[in-house]
Amino acid sequence: MLKAYTVGDSMYSIPGGFPADKLTIGIPMYYRGWTGVPAGANHGEYGSATGPSAPHPLSGNVPGVALQKEISGTAYYDPVRMAGWYYDGTTFYAGSTPQSIVDHVAYAKCNGLGGMMIFSAYDETAASQPLLEKILAESGKSKPADCSKYATDTWGVFGPPSSSATTNSIQASPAHGDGSGAAPYAPPAAITSRKH
């Protein structure tokens, strides 16, 4: 989708595109969650779920939504799709992890973007900010020598393996959230690269 803004795409009514260095990408620090997810072959990835994760007070007591500071579990990463999630043995939270942020920052650098925007610093605790710290650390590094894996917007293979049976059950996927496109409200914070 971002390429539609930099090179243009008539499908999105963007005929000529915009200068890449005037655009930023967003890095969410909130999560979509499911519970009743079996571990399966890869720590809950593409597993079925019994329903949304429990509500949390700081994210508005909405089932299936959590801020980074409200979740538990271990961070996992799919290197093919460059997507991260947290899993605690039964609850699966799709969203940014320190490893997926490495790819987001590299994508911005390889495509000449103006920087990144986070949503939001409030989502992490003051004492532990692993996502913000990773963004800042990666932003200080040089552009990757090999940008080939960031040349398109289609990263890796999306969706469950084709051998999996498709059902009407809920699936836990680090790429698609809950499918609604809705996000909880939180005040945004911007991080952009500076040219000296």
C-alpha cells in the first residue's frame, strides 16, 4: 500500500505519487488479541481461537484489544512475513515486537521515507520501553546494505499455509488483527529522522 503513495496507483486515486521523504510509516504499540489459541507448530500462529482476549482497563476494557504494557507472553517473529506476536500458551497478541521493528525501520530507510510514527508511547511503561528503544536504536544505524527484501509492499507469504483447512473459526494471525481496521484511541507520538 505504501508504494501507492510513492509511485502512484490509480486504484487508490493517487495518480502520480508523493515524495517518499515526505511520508512516514506507523508502528503500532497496541495489539489485537485472541484467547483459547493452541500452541500448534509455531506458538499459536494461525491457530484457532475461542474468542477475543480478555479486556484490559488501560485500553478501554474492550475485548481483544491491549496496549503493549498490558500483555504478557513471549515475543515471536515470523521471518518470512516479517511479522511479530506475543503468545503465553493460550492468548495470542498480534502486533509489533522488537524484531519486527527492525524490519519496519529498515523498510523506511530502504525506501527513502521521512521516518516513522508510533501509536503511541503511552502504550509502553515508563520503566520498560522495548519497542521505543528498538526504534531509536535502529534509527541510528545506517541503511541496510541489501534492501531487496524491502523493495515491495508484499512481504513474504501472507495467510496460513495452503495445506491448512479453512473454517469459519477465528484465526490468530500476526498480519491481520481482527479484520475490522479499527484501533483504540491513544494520543500519537511522532519519531522522524533528522538530517544534519
